[in-house]
Amino acid sequence: MSVNDFLLDFAIASLFIMIGQLIRAKVKVVQKFFVPASMIAGFIALALGSQGLNILPFSEAIGSYAGVLIIVIFAAVGINGFSFSKNDFKAEVDRIGSYFSYKVLAQAIQFSLAPLFSILVISKLFPDINYGFGLLLASGFSGGHGTAAAVGSTFQRLGDTDAMDIAMTCATVGILAGIFGGLFFIKLGTKRGWTKYVKSFQYISGDLKTGLIPDEKRKSMGQEPVSSMVLDPLAWHLAILLVASGAGMLLNKWIFNVTGLDLPTYLVAFLIAIVMFLVFKKVGVSKYVDENVISRISGTATDYLVFFGIASIKISVIVKYAVPLAMLLLCGIVIVVMTLMFFGPAMNKGSWFERSIFVFGYSTGVFAIGFILLRIVDPENLSKTLNDTAFAAPFTTPIEMFAWSMGPMMLLNGNHWKFIGLYLFVMAACVIVNIIFKWWWLKLPLDRPAEGEI
């Protein structure tokens, strides 16, 4: 891919994002479902791209942009830093601890129940289906197309030649279920008072419906902490984010080369950004970093991430096992809905819906889908979902990596009950820990106050 290809890809994306905003401003049905402009743009591009009419001159790299943009977004979360309220330290611990266990449970429940259903039900009805079939659903739902490809190729090396197609189909259906299922629950949540930052549609002001803000309601995007005569303030803030992002990529490559440990690059970039935040605060540089400007750059990256994440969906996947695959996908949907509607309010106190809908999106596709749904219900990250997600990542990653690396071998080589038992134990441990630490809020009403108001 050349630099010109990169520029053309983003020029096309920008055109359709503009079109998406115009559609959001004018089409009532789009406003009714709170569909973001970047999502509209993504679906239009998907229809016109290589998977549809094939009339858009996208390069082959469009599928990789979302993964890169995620790095910038989490670098922004790290650069903006964190703070604990000394007066309410316990509430901070409760929020982060309960969310961490909820996120672990969301993964463990897929790694255990989907293979369990596949072994006890699907393999009995269809004897040709191997015991690893259920993990392919988790690889597509919880992992997305990238993980589905990795796990599918592992199964292929172990003799399952059809695994790649099945995994990619699960990933595609998972993303679509995450988007449309998420929109359904968001619509339901606004009606029933579950959402705290987006109210019932009939009470939403015109600017939130159309996305166009009138003169009297506009606010500044941020301050200029450096002189534009020396360096443009936007360039200053973008440089900070790109340094953290690039350093994360280089450090992650070094870690992999030395140890063989393949960490998510966004995680490493976030940790580097946190270090930069602490250093900046110590030496006084933080006074010249505007949090709003960083957030706006992050928001821009999110919009483009949403576009490329949808526009690059691979829908030309051949479904070779229609009936068992349909059963498996239905099982997966039941699992993620149960995780959202039962464990979500039980394991998250304030802003439970915003935090749970993000995990719902992440559990049915990739971070991009979680970002889409969170951006609808909490565009300013007031629930602190992204912050807590980043803090939880170092501890949830090993649990996930073990499933992707060891799961195929264990499931196909006779250790399937050990694998399932391990993740059933993790799932039960999450619930028990929450009950012990009194992080179990199932009895609270679903329309409970937002984060920080309880």
C-alpha cells in the first residue's frame, strides 16, 4: 500500500461520513434509532465496496485501519490520565473491581458455555462436528475477524479444514448481531430509563436528534496551551498521541521478539501513555496538555474506526454447516443477552447499562462495535467505561490468550472437559468474588442513578 492509497481511503471515508451526517440530520427513521453518522457511512461503503457492488476504489488495507485507530484511542485515554477521589475511594474500587470481574465473566461464559453446548447438543445431533466447534463461535463473537482467522488457522493445522469458514461466519454474524442487537437494547433502555446520558427519544433536543448544534448551544473544543506561532496546538496534541501510539507498537514488537508474548498493541500504548501522563504531571508539562483537545482527537479516531470497522466486514463467507452453525449462533446470542441483561446490572452499580452495552458490543465482535454502542449512549465517556476497560485489560488479556492458544489443542486432543471446567471455574469465581466484596447489585432497580450519583 502506498501513501496515496492511504490518503484515498481516508478521503473516501470522509466523503461518506459527511453523507452519513447529512442523512442523520434529515432522515427521521435514522434519528429514531440514534444511528451515528459514521455507522451510516460504514454501511453505505459496505454496500458499495468489494463485498457489495465493488465500485469504491478502496485499497486492501481498509481492514487494518480499525486496529490501528484503537491504539490512538487508548493512548488518548492514558494521556488524559486518571484520578481517585480521596473522599470516595471505596466507590472507585467498587466500580473498577466489579467491572473487571464482569468483563472477565463475559469472556469466560463464552469460552465455557458455547463449547459445552456444542459438545452436549450439537455433536450428538451431528456426529461429524468436532469438539472444538463451540470455540469457533467465541473466536468470532469475542474475538472478531482477526481472532477468528487466527483460531481458524490453528484448527486447520490440527486437521479441521472447514474451521476458517465457520469462524469467519461467526465473526460476521456476531458483528451484525452486536450492532442491531445493541441498537435494539439501546432503544429499549431509553424508553425504560436505563440510559443515564441519553434520555427517552421524545425528550431529546433537536441537536441530539440531528447532530447539528445551534449557535447558542455551541461550546469550545478546547484551549490552546501552546502558541500557534511556534507550533499549532492541534499538532502538539496529535504529536503526543502519536508518540505514545508509536512507542506502544515498537515496545510490543520488542516484547514479542524477546519473549514470544503477543500482547494487544493498544494495551501497551495505553500503559506508555499512562507513564507519559505521570511524567508530564511530575515535571509540569501536563499544564500544557488540554484534555478536551485530546478527547476530540480520540473522538475523531473513533468515528473513522467505526467507519472502517463496518466497511471492511467480510460478508462473503460460505456457510458450510447451515443447521449446526445456526444452532451455535443462536446459543451465542442467548449467552451475550444473558450477560447483558442479568450479569450487567448485577455486577455494575452506577451507569450499569452504558458499561454493559459496551461489553455486549465487544462480546459480539470487536472493540469497534463496543465503541459504536458506547458512543451512542455515552458520547463523553462520563461512565468511565473506557478508562476502566483499559485498566482491566492487563488482567483479562491472559485469560483470553490462553483460550485462543491452548483451547483448540485441548478441545481436539481429549482435554475438552479440562478446558471447559477451567472457564466454568473462572465464571463462578467472578460471581463469588462480587458477592463476597458486596459488588452484587441485582436487587437495585434497572433505572438506578448514573455513576457518581449513587
